[in-house]
Amino acid sequence: MATLSFIPPGLLAALASRPAAALLPRTPPSIRLHEPQRRPDDPRRINLFPGRALGEREFERLQAYVDDRIAPLLASLAPGIVEGLACALFGTGTDTRVRVGPGLAVGAAGQLVRLFYPLDQAWSELVAQAERDQDAPLRDGLFLLTIRSAVEEIDDATAAEPCTRSEPDPLRERRIETVSLLGLQRIAGSPRMMAMPQARAANRIGVRLLRESPFRTDSGGVPLGLAKIVGKLPVWFDACAGRLLAEPDAAAHSLLAHAVATLETWQRAHPAPLPAVATQTLDELLGLDFLPAAGPLPAALLRDPAARSPSLAFLPGDLRVELAPVPAGTVEEVVVGELGRGPVDLIHGLGEHLRLLLAIPDLDYRRDLFDLPQRDTRLEDELFRRGERAAHAYQAWKARWYALFHGLSGAQLEALRAPVLLTKAPPEPGQYRTKLVTDRAKTLRPAPQGTTSHPLADLATEGTAALPEPYASHLADPHPAPDDYQPVPDIQPAGNGLLHRREALRADIRHLEAALDKSFRLLEEVGDFLGLQRQQLDALTVSFSTLAGGVPGDGLGSQLVRWTAKANFVPKPPTENPS
């Protein structure tokens, strides 16, 4: 009889060739299943097939099956707001309306609250809903504004009048919808809490939420904010206090968010600098009784963090305050890690330890940033040596400048694009070091009255406080120059520069060229004059030769000319013509 198998023939042949003992495992495998236990109201998935009629009971079983499958997933989520659900109040008095934006939240027992569209409800309707939920009139106090998910019948047949002609069909199916409802959850109502300002009361409620969870499994409400109600009307509403997100340490994050918002409001209300002499404690100054375990503080509360003794703009009281630098990139990690340690009590005198962290840019941070610097004598010796080399370099540069440009006018220097002459030599290293100390003294705050003035007070425009290290050691015991240091004198080179001498030689050359041109013109004129004399002499000799009865070239004309040098020509007086 042939058997069907999904094993390849080659593998079957290999198994058939092995002994039977090798094919059987030594310990037979076993699979154990627990005994199924039926629970009451155990949801079963309906077998849906074409043509089946689904009534009210079937839809309820389908929904119960879905809820039962989703419940374990939602139960593992932290209760709170997942996203959205921003809440705000508009209007005043009886015209107040509550508006909640779309979002998603999870209740205490894993109830899922989803709002797809903005929810706008009148305050009077919210109060009526709260009184129906409590089955009692609404009292004055501090309330958490909550949102929850519920199942309600849209067209309840029991709400119709029994004697009406338009009686609905008794056989029709009910319409059940999942709705989101707003509610009010009373959290405090003592006269002391009601008399507190908004920021202080919300701060107290935020600290209470660290110990008492506002999530109730019976209602499944998720807090959206904190409101103060007097006479069934809202006095104020805080959207930061009481807004808990679905994350670990949600109450601590809510306290931090409210503290940050309060501090931002305080900074806008106090733009001017705080008084120089502190007169208020931290809780009186900020209006908060508690602070989160980690979070930002206004920079105005700390003065001169780089000084030897930084000062505070508030009275520390019983607080033990420390100051430490941290890299700016680790601030967020520090806040998240320390936030769950609990609040900082500012009013009960518990001696809380407050550490102020200065966020330093990562590239500027060092582990010894706040250590008092010790005096570095090797650095001061190097300062003298560098100063000596700088002075030598300046004198060499100055000599080169004088060798090139000395003696030129300003227009000539500008035409040559010559560098500007640095007439002031580099200061002596000792003078430069003293100038550093003087400049540091000018930047310090004026010394308080009753303290001894600083030795550099006459150098600064204002009185100075005690200088930090290493400036104070420089004043007490100035470090001498090293043995190999030699002061460089400032030498004034003499003589004109190369470019000035070049200009002078060019001027002499131009003068000589002009004189030569004039001499050449004079020589040419003398040559021309001699040529003219020669021509005149030749003409005279020819004339005298003719006069002597000779011919040109026989020498009689020249001889007669020589005789004329000794002859005296007497002019013959003119006679009248007798005729």
C-alpha cells in the first residue's frame, strides 16, 4: 500500500538504510497542555457566515470579544495622555466654554479614550454632568478637569413617553455608541488651599499628585488640567498643573512643566535686575513652595558664578546651595535621571540640598573649570621670553621698514602701499602682566562698604573686590624675570631709506640728462656757427683772389686776406659830380 509523504525520496532512502534503533529517540518527546478553565462571561468569537442575521446580542458579543483581546495590551500602558487633548477655557461667568482638542489617552484600567474632533462644551453642561456623576451638588474647591470614555445609548426607548402615538418599534435594535465625556474630580477644598494664589495652589496640587494618583479605575477619567471653582463657576484654569502624560514619572514631569511655566511668567514680570541686597527667600521670590528635583532656574538668581564667592539673589535660609559646572549636552540627561527623586521643599525647613548646575558649552567644559587656578611661574617665564622675542622681531621689522621707506612723504607711502609704521614698541612683559591685573580689577564688582580696599583700587575706575587667583599672588609677590631675559632697547635707525635714495638718484639722473641735452644743443649751435664762418671765409678768399687778379685756389686771395689784417682802410670821402 502506497503512503503519501512530503519527505524527498532521497531522504527516505537514507532513513531506510539506517537501523531502526537509530531512528527512535532515546527519550520520547512530550507536549503538555494546561487544563482550560472556563471563566464567567467568557467571550467567544462569533462564527460569521454569509446570510447570518446579527442582532443586538451578537454585536455585543463581537464588541466584548474585541475588548477582551485589547484589554491585556492596554493594561500594560501607563495611564495618561498619549498625544493631543489640549484643553482651554473661553469666556467668563456663565458663558464659559470648555474646548478640548483631538488626541489620545489611556485610563487607569486601560480604558482607551480617543477624540477625533474638537470637543466644545458649555460650562453649565459640564457642571450638570459632574453633579449627575457625584449625585450631589457641586461644592467649591480645586478640581481636576477629566475626560473619560463611556458607552451610551443614542436612542433610548425608555426615554419616550408611554402614551404617545409615535411609539418606536419595540423590536428595533438599540444604537450604542462610544462617547467621550468631560468630568470634574474634586482634589482639594480646604480654606487654606482656596486662599492661595494660582501658582502656589497648583504647585501644592502637583506635589500631592506625586503621592496620590489621580487615576480612578471606576471612572477611567484622565486629567487634563486644574481648575478652581467657586459658586459653580471657574475662577482660574491651569492647563499645565494636573496634565499627566502617559510616561514614567508623569506627576514629576507635570510638576516640572508647571514650574517652568511659572518661572517664565515670573521672568516676564520682573525684567529689571534684582536688588543688590537679597531680602526674600526663594519661595517668597518665586511664589512656589516646592521645586521639582531637577529643572531650570532663572539666571538672575545667581550673581558672579566665576567669582571666588558667588552670591545669590535670594536668602538661602535652611537651603544648602552648591554650584557645579556640567556640559550643556548632558543637562537633559541629568534632568531626566534626577526628576523622580521627589520635590525640593522650600518652606518646612528640612535643610534641603540644592545644587545649581551651570550649563557650559561642551567645547569649553573642563573638569577643573571651577578649581582655583594656581600661579604658573613657568608660564610667566615663558611670557618674558615671548616678550623678548616679540621685541626683537619688532626692532628687526622696524629696521627693515626704515631701511626701505624712511624719508618718504605720506603721498609716496600711500602710492607704494607701504605698511603703516608701528611707532609704539611692544610693552615690557612686566608691564603687560600688570595691565592684565588692572583690567581684571576694573571688571569686578565694587567692594562692599566696610571692607578693606584692594591695592589696585587706584588703578581701576571703581572700587574692586578681592581679586581671584592668580592675580592676587601677582600683587603680593610679583614674579621676577628669568635670568636669561634681556630687555630690548628701542633703537631709532638713522639715514634715509632705500626707496628715498632711489628717488633722489632718479632726480639727479633727470637733472644730468637735462644738462646733457642743453650741452648737446649748444654744441650743435656752435658747429652751425663755425660752418657759417667757414662759408663766409671761403667767399671772402674767392673775392680777394679775383681782386688780386688771380684765380680761385692759387693762394692770392688768402694772402690778401692776411694782409688785410694789417691794412687800414680809409674811406674816401664822396665828391660831388661836377657834371
